[in-house]
Amino acid sequence: MAEMVSRANNRQSGCFRLLDRTLSNVLRILKQKGGTRITMKVVSEASSMMML
């Protein structure tokens, strides 16, 4: 949770749109893998899916 808050509040690269896209990718990954727990590994994987 702290990582997601940090991403949303980062003055240089954070914004609601980025947070929304990251969360959407996190949910997509969890659904594909049948997972229920958000980990840093999942957040990193979700971030790598985005083209910034």
C-alpha cells in the first residue's frame, strides 16, 4: 500500500492516471494468476506493462 501511495503522490512522476493504470494492470495480473495478494513483485510487473 505504501508503494502505491508513494506513486500517486510523487511530485515528478505521480498522478491519478498513472495510479489508475497501475491498479488496472495489478488486477489483470492477479486475475490471470488466480492471486489475491498485491505484492511488490506484482506492482513491479504491472508497472513494466506500461509504456511511459
